[in-house]
Amino acid sequence: MARSWERLLDEVARERYPRLLARAALLVTTRADAEDLVQDALVATFAGRARFTSVGEAEQYVRRAIVTRSIDRARTAAAERRAVERRVSWPDPADELVPTGLDRDIVEALQTLSVRQRACVVLRHVDDLSVEQTATALGLSTGAVKRYTSDGTARLQARLGTPALTGGTVPVELIPAPEVRRD
């Protein structure tokens, strides 16, 4: 039984992926979002071990899961927007919390990010969690964490006027260590 389930998953993922991706692209705005949507739908479909008798039947189930997942994502995004709008309307507290270790302009720029972008950027760059640890903490896929972190970082760089780094390197200025006197 397990062999036929694995064979169906392999055939759907290998043979029908381009069509599934094209379907998902109709529902979202970027290729990365479409790929995430297809991946989520495949996992949801085959994790439940639904009983399929053909690749076509399995594909139809995945197509429905793609639509369902896109609706869920839209609802989540709308709920996040409403939460942010409610938060923005709150009066400023008299005692402002200032996180230690971060400049005020960075804290203010972080507040302009979406809830998930902010969470991913803070966990990845402030708390120094790995992509996998961040995904686990937030209940997201690693691809989503990468996307939210990348988008959030790009928005922060644009807001703060800092250039985007290419090549994954960070310029470092070496400061000579002070001389130690031994008397």
C-alpha cells in the first residue's frame, strides 16, 4: 500500500508539477508564492494519506488544496492587516519601550514591516536563529521564512537608506588591538 502512495506522490510531483504551478500562479502574485502554494498543497494532500486510485484523481485533489491554501493565506493576510491597522490606531503609551541594542531608527523601520516580516527579521537577525529554528518557532515553512526575511530586510534597507549587500559578505573594518604592557 505504501508503495502505491509513494508512486502516486512521485508521479504527481514529477509529471504534473508544471500544471500545478501554472494553476497556483493564477492565485498569487509571485512565482515564489506559487511554488510555496504548490508545495503546501502537496504536503497537505499526501500527509493525510488520502486514498487515490489514479494520478489524475490525486492531481485534482492537489488542485483543490492549492485553491484552499490560497484562500487561507488571503484570510490570514487580511487578518494581519486588520491587526496592524488596529495597532496603529492605539494611542502612544506615555512610557515608550526602547529595545536595548538597537538604534531608534531601526526600531521605527521595523514597525513598518508586516507582522510576519518583522517576526522573521527579528528572529533571524536579532535573535540569530537559523531558518529552520525560525520556521519552527513561527509555524511556517523554511521557504516562507526565507521570503519574509528577504522581503523584510529589503524594505529595511530601503527605509534606512543602506545599500543591499551582494555576495553574502559584510565589509569589516579591522581595528588594531591595544598594546598590553607587561611590567
